[in-house]
Amino acid sequence: MPEQIRMCFLGDSFVAGVGDPAHLGWVGRLAARAETRGLVLTGYNLGIRLDTSGDVRARWQREVRRRFPGAPDNRLVLSFGVNDTTARPGGTRTEPEMSRANLDAILTGAVQAGWPVLVVGPAPIADQGQNERIRVLNDQFAAVCTVHAVAYIDTFAQLIAAPVGTAEVNAGDGSHPSTAGYERLTEIIFAPWWNWLTH
């Protein structure tokens, strides 16, 4: 594994770490933990609150190309989907088939550019009706990643059953966890993320 890696984390408010009083979220915690293992990581947090998969698709290449020089190891981590499933009159902010198409387009572009990519699936929130839509989209995103032979981390099933994270979401804004929830999310993500980096 190279000693220095540039990594863009693209996504929504969960990537940005909204709700974490330490302002680390899972992205900052991953980077801090990786450094204790000798990895010098230049991480770019490109999470934007309320972004859908379509919003990320519209901006990802412009954002990433500015941060990836001709260095030997540039990588992408994607995480979005919750905002796609938000109810709107007549449907949701992004219909499932378009969410899948957006992810497919980003993965296709990343693979063509030669950038290794990993996808972190969407997390549950306090709204049980929306959680059912998130669960379905989570499964669909996993299937898209399988087609592209891209690593996928399913956080939904583990977080939906985590009482600490669920309590924090319910006590907060109904969507985002606080310290313990982001620590739990980091625990779920770190091992497969590290395996992706080192193999």
C-alpha cells in the first residue's frame, strides 16, 4: 500500500458529519484511525447537505479532477441515497431507477478514469416509511456495485438495529446521529474500507 493516498469522499450530510459535535463524522474518524496505522491520507470531505445521487453525479468529476493530480494512488468513496428517498407529492425526490442510473454513471466514469472506488450504503433515519424506501434502495445500490465489481458496505442493516445510534437520531433532527452514532458507523465502515485499501 502506498504511504500517501489522496481520497475524495463524495456524498451528502452523512459524509459531511452533520450532527457530530466534534465535527469529525465517520470520514474524519476513518482518517484519524488510518493514520495510527501509518497511512498518510489526504482526505477531501465533499459531502453536501441535502444532496441526492443526481446532485453528486452533476458535480463529482469537476470536484475530483481538481484534487487528483497524476499521483499514483487516487481513490473515491461514495455515499448517498437518503435524500433520494425523501417523499414528495407524487413520489420521491429521485425515483429509484434514476438513483440506480446515477450511481451506475458515476461508477462507470470512475472505472474509466482508473480511480478505485468504494460505496458506503445509505443509513436509516427516524422515519420508518422512509426507512423502507432506503432499505430497497440500499439493496439496489449493492446490486449496481456487484455489476461493476465495486466494493459496497451495507450499513443499513447494522445501524437499524443499533439502539445507541437510533436513540441519537430520534433525539436529534430525525436524520443524523451524534457522537456515538458516528463512532458506530465508523466501526462498521473501517474494516472493509481498510481491506479495500490494502488488498
